[in-house]
Amino acid sequence: MTMTEANISIRQEEQEILNVVHNFAETVMRPVGIELDKLSDPSEAISQSSPLWHVFDKYSELGIDMFELANSGLPPNRVAMLNAMISEELGWGDSGLAISLEVSIFPKALAMLSGDSELIEQFGTGHEVGCWAITEPDHGSDIIYFGGQLKDMPGKPNCIAKKSGDFLEINGQKAAWVSNGTIAKNAALFCAVDMGDGISGMGGILVDLTQTGVSRGAPLDKIGQRALNQGEIFFENVRVPIKNMVISPELGTFGSDIGLSMANAGMGATFVGVSRAAFEFAVSYAKERIQKGVPIIEHQSVKSRLFKMYQKLESARYLARQAVLNNGMGAPDLKMSIASKVTSTQSAFEVASEAIQIYGGNGLAKAYPVEKLMRDARASMIEDGCNEVLGILAAEKF
Ligand SMILES: Cc1cc2nc3c(=O)[nH]c(=O)nc-3n(C[C@H](O)[C@H](O)[C@H](O)COP(=O)(O)OP(=O)(O)OC[C@H]3O[C@@H](n4cnc5c(N)ncnc54)[C@H](O)[C@@H]3O)c2cc1C
């Protein structure tokens, strides 16, 4: 894959798709994201009357998830590029909602990977809310780090799927940090598997979360991405057919590497959108705000600050497109997905912080848009793996 491929020009029909997504990001996601961010109780964000459901409904109507685009007749490299650009648009609208929409597809992706018509029918056809349940109360970075080699992880897993006849019986819990944890209908559950002779590694299992034995924690209250629902999922003797285990422990780190590569590349593209939003707000404010008799953009230090923001945004964007392209072309490269996620989230945090500086005191005020962007970006540096732990994992692949 070359950087030239990551820089392909956009055709008219693709631009039309992007225009539709941009309009959705601007008119639906952004206002709802701001509204949900202001709620003091995260339970209100998932109440029946919450505008969150409108976001899910409108997104389904667009018909632009990665599988729908894959069936659009466009070649895979163009589908991948569109996916990267769409994630950027969604992140530009509201990163918390973007992650909620994007992570929803994980059970569908696992079902498609299985190639099993029944699993595809059950988990791969609708637009139900989904989640990727992997981290645990006692194992956050550990799960990211040890991945498929869970048997080497210090301490006991909090969630275990144990073979019982033709079924897996799941007991335990996943962390309060599972995105869509309290609202998901289906889970791509990644947990320790015991096929009868002890824990052999991690499996990727499709679970219908509406079945008996599944319960949820309270929605998590947090600093940023407040529109993104998160919460614990508990399992008590939850039985699923063995064939629901699409990724088996024998595959070693393969399954966790693929999941993390998809998630990190998606994060990379999404948080380019946050940098872009902060950069755009900063440029337009700098052109309006007058100090010493001129718009502040006329002051050299403000110009220089804006250029550094632009530099970070563009660097993150090209890396993000390449990482998404690798995944889309069937050649996932976990190192590059991690490099993209770490670069993009770090850049989004720095660019949003610089935007606050350009806004001066107003940048700190809730009435202006940039402080929320910084809070949203701050969460992203821990989301889907702490950036420093991801860096160590990537370096182990050298
Ligand atoms: C917004 C958001 C969304 C998320 N979405 C999901 C989701 O959809 N599904 C899901 O399952 N989880 C999700 N998570 C959980 C996320 O993956 C974990 O929070 C993350 O992996 C870190 O785990 P932890 O919070 O337990 O921190 P810990 O692992 O306890 O880490 C604490 C500190 O110790 C450091 N540290 C830990 N281990 C090492 C090591 N080996 N070497 C060096 N330093 C180390 C870390 O860098 C960090 O600074 C989400 C988290 C956030 C914030």
C-alpha cells in the first residue's frame, strides 16, 4: 500500500455520500452531542425520550455502514477510503456519538467473519445497537496487552466462557467502560475460554444480550464523550451455542489483533474529525476576535499556532487513511493502526487545547464549543487502550 493510494481523488458519487454524512454530522450529531454532554445524569441520555435514539435511527437510514458500502459496487480501496472519510465526518460531528455508532458494528463484523448463515441472519443483518466487550474490572491494559494469550495474564479473568456439552456457559462481568454497554442488544464478547481443560486463551463470541442471565450496570458518568453510553455487563450462566464462538483460542493473538486493528484504525480516523472541528473553530474565531485593533489572526504568534494545529491535523489524517486502507484491503497492520490511533488522539487533544488558547478566556467557557472538544479528546487517549500501552504492544511486533 502506498501513500499515493491513501490520497486518491474523490469521485462525484462518493462526494455525494460524504455530503449526506456531513449534513447528518452537522444537523443531527452535533446538536444532540451538545445536548447529551450537558445532562448531569447519564441515565437521562438513554431514557426513552432521549434524542440519542434519533441519532441511531437517522444513521441507519443513511445506509453507510462498512458492509453496506462494501455492497455498493465500489472497489475495496475506494470503500476503505470512504470509510476513513466517513469516520472523520462522524468524529467532526460528535466523537462520543461517532464511537457509539461505530462500535455498534462489531457483532455484525464477527457474524460476517463466521460465514455461518444462521449467525449472519441473527447478528449480521439488522441495525441493532452492538458493543465490543473486552476489558474487565481487574484487567484493562492487561487484556489489550496479553490479548489472545490470556492464559499468560497475571490474575484470574473476570469473565469466563466454559464448555458445557454443545454450549458455552458464560459467567462473570465486563468493565464499566464497555461502549454501549448498558444499551447494546448484541455483544462481540472477547473473554477467557475454558474448553474443559483450563483456560486456553481468548475467544470472540456472539452473545444476544437480551437473554436470561444477562444484566447491566448503571450508565457511567465521565469527563468527556458524555454522549457515549458506557457500563458493565454481567453474565450469570448465560448459554450460547459453541458455534457462536467465531474466534477460538487456538488462533492465539490473531483474533484480538484483528479486533484491535479495526478499533484503533477507526479511532484514528474518528479523532481526525475532532482535530478538524477544533481547527475550524479556531480559524474562524481568530478571524473575528479583534485585539490591538486587528483580528487576532493578524498576530504572528496566532498564525504560527494555527499552522502547528494544521500540521498535526494533516499528519494524523494521512496516517489514519492508510491504516483504514490496510484493514479494508485485507492486510491489517496492527502497528500502523496503533500508530494512527496514538497520533490522532494525541493530536486531537493538543489541537483542541491550542484552540482553547486561541479563544482566550472564552475557550474555557461552556458557552463556546472548544472545551468540550478537549474533554472528548482526553478520553480518547485511554479509549481502546492507553496510548502508552498500545505503543509497547506495537513495538513488540517490530
Ligand atoms: C471512552 C472509552 C471507551 C471505551 N470503550 C471500550 C469498549 O468499547 N469496550 C471495552 O471493552 N473497553 C472499552 N474501554 C476500556 C479501555 O480499553 C480501558 O480503559 C483501557 O484499556 C485502559 O484500561 P484501564 O482503564 O483498566 O487502565 P489500567 O490498565 O488500570 O491502566 C492504568 C495506568 O497504568 C498504565 N499501565 C497499565 N499496564 C501497563 C503496562 N503493562 N505497561 C505500562 N503501563 C501500564 C496505563 O498506561 C495507565 O496509565 C473504553 C475506555 C474509554 C475511556
